[in-house]
Amino acid sequence: MAKITSELLLTKGLPRSRRLQDIKTLNLSKMQLKTNDLDPELFSQMKSLQELNLSGNLLSDIPSGLKLPNLRVLNCADNQLEDVTLFGSLSALEELNYDDNLYLTISDDYKVMCLLPNLRRLNGKDITSSANHVRFVNGRELTNRVSAHWDQNYSNQLPQNFSATHINSVRKDFVKSAMMQIKYGPNSLRDFTKWRVKMIAENILSSLVEPKVNLDAGSEDDTKIGNVGVTHKAARTPTKQKGMDISNLSVESPSKRHRMHPESSGASPIRPNLLSSTARNCSPSPNRSRECKMDGKDKKHALTTKDTPKKNKMNGSTEQERPSSRLQDQQQAAKSPRKQDSSVTSAFAEESPSKRLRLQPESAAVSPHRPSRLPSSPRSCASSPVQPRECKKETKGAQTTKNTPKKSKATSSPEQRRQDPQQKLIDLEPLHFLQCHSKESSSKDFATQLWGCAFEPSLDCSIDKGARSSRTVATCGGESVCVIDCETGHVLKKYKVSGEEFFTLAWTSLTMMTSDQQKRKFNVLAAAGLKGVVKLIHAKANFCYGEIKAHQKPIATICFSSKQETFLFTGSYDKRIILWDIGIPDADYNFNASRLLTLEIDSTPLRMTPVPSCPDRYLMAACENGCFAWNITLNAQQGRRQCEVEIQFPIYEKEDENNDYHLVDGLAFLNDDIVASKSAMQGSIYLWSWSQSLKNQKNKHSKKVDAYILAELQWSQTDLPYLMLCSCPEKDYVLCGDEEGRVWMYDVSMCKTKATSKKITCPTQILKWPTLSSVGVGKLKGTMINGVTVDPSFGYLVYITDKNIVAIWKTK
């Protein structure tokens, strides 16, 4: 790429001239230009420029401060634009083309129509009629609705003679409630509607203040203004919002720039706007779907920590009632999951079914879902992430409290350090505790259970070598899927489907061919749950581009092949695992998914993973009646297949009429051969060898194979199932949460090569649940940790709970 200089502009521009101000046409296409390469001061010298071609570059935005008063035609096709609000500075534009920009949606088309009053053609089409409708009819209707919302709900909160200070006191609540409650037009334009409503609401408040007062600066001007009604004033052209202090922020900016790069602003980062989607009719074949609902009402509710008491357990009533509550919920499970109307856009009226109480699935031909359990005393939270001050340490013989201002560590006991001097301790500090899956963004929602979490893979490494650090994690639970920046605690994206409950998610990296036949790699997030539908989400673009109706019953778990990036396994309560080829979408997100294989099983699969040493041959699954493996080699006779291997664990020998240890709810590979798994009520985790287990198979005609145990790791004595474990191969660590909010961490580097003694191995360290409190309410007691994950380099640890809390810790 050549540096943009005056000489270059004079060479590329027409007519030929020695002065920049004489240039009327300029072609800078296919020069690999980035946004920083466009110097606004240099470009603004071209006062006479009428046509500018920037197509085929790498622009993510139009630089701010660009002043081209006579620019009539602009071509920005085939770039990487993420935001259109800065086009508003080019008010003379009549023709604009930004085709083949993957991250722009139909809402951006409508924003441009509002921002550019003279625009006649957009992406090669005449938009005169639709633009006038958006500017006038749409604008007038939204202004009327915002004005009515003010008159009905907020005007009576002001005194008869109010000042700018009084306006400021209700400003944030008014703007926020207007964005949440005012709906107009189709759901595919939800993002645009929120953006327009916010601007209109701001202008209505400004119209009440005469003389004009700088509301944004929080003026203390006590100029008295009469209690006048709201005037229906046309909305001004909105400008791009700058970063604001999230401690005082109650309304998210609808700007996609802040969603994509929350750290881009020099000021305190703004709360990101969130993407959601209405549920659509789930057809058997995937369809391109651009009708995704943009939802900007998500909150991250603040939690703070207090001094940790000596005993860090849940309060007595909740802790003691847990078993009986489970039995009560099991009785309610005799109802099959009622089918949800996928076109419903209103809030889900019932309690989300809980996957926690899926025990005894054979007791009735039933849904495994039960109503979620509320904590003994639900508490509300405010709207900023916690900065925990301290956390209990695990010490020898008893649980004690050690005050550590601001930071909390996970440590092992002194005795454990002496016994295992070669074990690697991980020094962790808490960063954020977030409530980002709340129903209707309620700060009182401590009932939504979270079920899945996974770090986004790096696009700089291949699927087979995905061991680079990542700071972006996806979580799912309730009706939503969130993508979170672990360092900042910002919810970068949010996808929502009314009536759904997401149970599982998985990442893959695909390579898309653009319209000009160039390759672009991007990450796809697949999520599934109650409705049996897999949603395929282009996370960076805030866009669900398709769905697959995979099963008639809820999907419990999904995973991608480590060898074939488009191969997706889905495991369902219909007691089947299906292998899909989801295909690669084209530039218009059209794709074809096909079913390749069906694996039969006698119970519900809970966790799945291809065997790393032979990912094209074997798939292993932890199920409600054992651990199994299937041959997944594709050949002419694909159809349906039974399992080839059933792993037998030593704990099975202890079964009796009161204890069944066949429910295997944890499964993860530590390397190409070593497996970590656990059964519910086992009280420990097995570390075993896949290859040695197959070699020791006694009867070649029998599917049953005894697990070759390398080590047995001590774990909680809980009888609660579905507490998932994870591994960090790069650090030789296994991690698993428990029912008291603890994370058990094991350095298993010494157990990988040969079997250890039969003595149970103690954890290397235990990460305790910090004493959290919601702002202005009080303490939040311990919780169950449903899932744990770490990024490949163990830079961040994230766990999800049954109380709608995502906890993020960072390695020092």
C-alpha cells in the first residue's frame, strides 16, 4: 500500500491539476487502505471533490472530521465497514454504495436514509420513496410516540417551574425506557428503531430547555423554565456517540462501533449495544435469515464483595432444601416440553425450564426440564461489574478467612505444597461478576440458569493448533447467548430468541468467499437448546445467518469436529447424535446444511468430543447411562450406527439399588490420549487413557472396555448432576466447579505418563466463591457452578452459575 500523499492524490484525481481543491473525481480503489490511512485534514482540502471511489479496501469506518462539502457520489463497496453513522458528516451525498460489507445490516440502510437528507440511490437502487417514508412518516410516528411516552410517564415528575437540573434527573431513565418500550415496524429494524428513538428522546429533552443548556455536561444552571408540553420537534441528525463512564450509564449506545471495539474510545468505555433475535419458524432446512431483532436493553448488573465469613456456604434454608426441591421438580417433569410458537416476539411468560433436574429421564416419557429454582431471597443488582475485594483461601485443616484488599487468590494448602513441590499453582484474581442473561434485563433475576461457556478461537491459528490466547468468551442460558470481553467485562454481542432456553454452544472458524472471490476467515458460534434448533451466528457481524432444525426434542449438547470445520455433532433428548455438515455461507450468507450420520444411543448425551488422536474415526460421549464411543468414519453406508465401545469405570462396582453411578456428566481430553471424566455422585474425577483402555479389551466381541485409570482426583461429595468439568492441555490442568461455588483445580502433569497409586489425589488448589453483594441490598450466598472454561493459555478463567452470574478471573 502506497502512502497517501498530496502527490498521490493529484496523480489519481481528475481533472489533472496542481491543486487539491481543483480535483472533482478521485479513484483510490483496491489499494489495501485502512481507516487510519485516510488523513481527514489532507482529504478535506479537496473542496470541489464530487466523486470518490474507495471500493476494494480494508476500511472499517469513515474517518471522523472528514469535510467534503461537495461530495455527491461515494463508493465504499467491498470493505469491512462496521458503522455508518459517520456518513452523516457527508451531508451532500446523493449516491452511496457499500455493497459487500459483511457487517452492515438493513438497519444501517435506514440509518443512512436518516443521516443523509439528499441521498437518492443506495447500493445501486433508487430509494427516493422509501427514504422519504423513513425521514417523514417514520420520524413523525416515532416522535409522536416518544412525546406521548414523556407526557404519560415523566412530565408529572417535574415541578411546575423546572430547571435543566430537573431535566437531567429524569433524562437517563426517560431515554432508556423509551428505547425499551417504544416499538414500531418489523423486528428486523429493531436496532434502527432504538437508535432513532434515542435521538428523538434526546432532542425532546433539549427542546424543553430554553435557553439551551448543555445537558451532557450536567449543567447546574438554575434557569427556570415553564412547565410546557412536549413539542413535536423533528429529530436532528444524530452524531456518533463518544465513550461514557459506565458507572453512570443506563442506556446503551446503538452505535455498532462501540459494540465491535469497546476500547476504541479514549474515554471510559461505553456499554455495548446488544444484538438479539426473534424466534423464527424452524424449518427442516436452513434458510438465510436476516430478520434478527436488535436488542439494546441488556445490563451487566454490578456485584460487590464483602469480607468473607469463616464459613462460605449457602444459607441454611437453601442448602437444606436442595435435595427435596430437586425431587419436587422431578415430579413436575412429567410434562413434556410444550412447543413454543417460534414467531412469538413477546417476553416468555413462564419460568424457564431448568436442565438441572434431568435425573431419572426414564421415569416418564417426559421433558427433562424443570422450573428454575430461585434463591431463598432474591436480590437486585445495580449496573456495573464488580471489583471484588477478597475471597477465602483454602488452608490446612479448616476454612479460614484472610483479608486481602481488592484481590482474591486461589491457593493450595501448605501441606499440599510440600507433598507436591512440582505442581504448578495458578495465581488468579477476580475481574468481573456479570448478570447479562436476565429476563427482560431485570436486576432481580437470580433464577436464570447458565449452561454453556466457551472461548472464541483465534483466527490467526488453524483449527488443529487452536492454542493461542483469547479474551472473548461466549455464554448461554435462558433466552440469550452473550459474547463477552473478559478484560473489560463488556457484553460485546447478545443474541436473544423469545421462548428459547439455550443449553449449549460451540465455536468454529470458516472461510468465506466474497463476491470478488477473495477468502475471508471468520468465527461462527452455534447455539442450541429447548427448541431443537441450532442457530448459526456470525458473532462479529451481530448476525444470525441461519438455523438448522436438527431434532424434534431439545438439544443437550453440540460440538464441532476438530478436523472438519463444517462438521457439527448435535446430541438430543431424542437419544440420538446427528452429524451435520453445516456448509460454508456465500457472500450473501446462503448455505446448505446436510445430515451425514445418525448415532443411536439409549439415553441422553450430556457431553461430546471427537477423540483427538483420530477425530475422523471416533466420537466419544458422556451420557446419562454411561460413556460411549462410535465409529464416525464416513463411507457409502452411513445411515444409523450403534456404539462400538462402552467404557466401564471402577465406580460401577459400587452400585446397588440406591446408587447408580452410570450418569456420566463430565468429559474432556487433556491431550490426544488422556481423558478426564466423572460420574454424578462419584465424589471424584477419573483420569484415564483412551489408547490403553482399547488395548486392554479382553473380549473383542464385547463393546464393554475397562477404563485404564491413571489417577483418581478428589472432588465434592455432592449428588447433584450436570456440573461440567474442563481441561487446559497447555497447562496440564483439569478444573470442575461444585455445588458451593468452588472451582477444584488439578495440576495433573505428573499423572499423564503412568498410573499412580490407588490413593486419591488431592486438588492442587481450590478457588473459593467470594462473598458478593448486590449494590444497596446485601450479600449473595454461594451458588452452583454449572460449567467452567479457560482460554488455551490459561489467561482467563470463566465459570457460569445457576444464579445468572458469569464470573471472570484473570491469571496474574
